Amino acid sequence: MTGYLRTIKTTAVQAIQQSFTARYPEPDAGGGTGTTQQPFVSIEYPVEKAQYPGIWVDYEGAELRTVGIAYTQQDAQGNAYARWRFAGHVSFTIVALNSNERDMLYDQLVSMTAFAAQSDFPSKFRQVVEAAPLIATVWSFDTVEDRPSAAAPGTPWGTMEVIYERGFALQVVGEFVTDPYAQSLINLSEVEVVMNMQGFPDTTTILIPSGQVTTVP
């Protein structure tokens, strides 16, 4: 079963993995001017030392509702589908074993997401989240909501090292379509809504994998 909550979070993880690389300005042992590193990124909190520094991705839901009142869509076989709208925040929590590294990753990640707001320039992060096949989303890259920082001794692997955390969240709104029988999301490329002159759904056309098309009055 593919649900919308996990889809939102895994899409954000994929976007960071494909667009973000941490840059360390300190000279490396080989005499270079700096190094780069791909941080651990996951929907699960990092529990192994090798996963630090890391970025923990989560979703904070604010609204989830169906589109319209008692409104459903059907395919050629009469199977019903429901269209949903959601709103919330995707949060990114940076975890590290020292405060300097945590703050450096925070600054770089914020800069990367802020760059995604510039529509005149290509952004791999924005390209990935906007191309998701199961959910259609609009992200508010212009506003970053801070989350509280923390520092506490004790690690998941049993030492008394201090774990430093700091995060931020981006607002996201979107839609998805569900199959109530299979309890999974429908690929949005298979759904087409035809609008009438007043701007309201007049007919709904469901394009199904077999190539059949049906129009629901």
C-alpha cells in the first residue's frame, strides 16, 4: 500500500539526496582547500554513528480533506476514486556531533531551499518534488519556519557524546487521488479533469493503464 504521508516524506528525501552536498571549508589532510560529503538523509531518525551528520525528514500535517462534498471519480469499470487536498509542513532536522557542523549544514540546506524559490534558475530540489507521480505539491520556498535547537548528552549507540539538533520547515500544499479498495495512491498522470466554462469540474476523465477512457457526467 502506498500512502500519501510516506510519499511526501520519501519525495523530500529523494530531493535532498539528488540536490544537496555538504561542503566543508577546512583544508583536508591532502592539502586541498576543502571537502564535500553526502550526508545521511532519511525519514528515520539516525541511530548509528556512521549516519552522523544526518538530516531527518518528517511531515507535520495541518489539513487533510476530500475535494468537494460527496464527490468521487470513477473509471470504466465503475471503481470509485477520491481526490484529496492536504496542507502542512515538511521538516528537516539536522543532527550532528558538534554544534559547528550542525550550524554549517543548517545554513547550507537553508540556502539550497531558498535557491529553489528562484524560478529563473534551475533547481534540482524543486524539479524532484514537482515531478512526483503520486502527489501534486506546491512548496513555499520563500518562507522558512525555524524549529527549536537542542543539545543533549547520550547517543543511540550508548555513549555520552552530545547530539546537536536544529531544524526548519517548509510549508507545502497539494493533492492526491486514492483507490479506496486497494488503499493506495493513483498515478496522477492517469487522471484528467475537464473544466467547463464556469471553471468547475464538468466531466472527469479517468485514463487507466489499459488505454480505456471513460467520461463521468
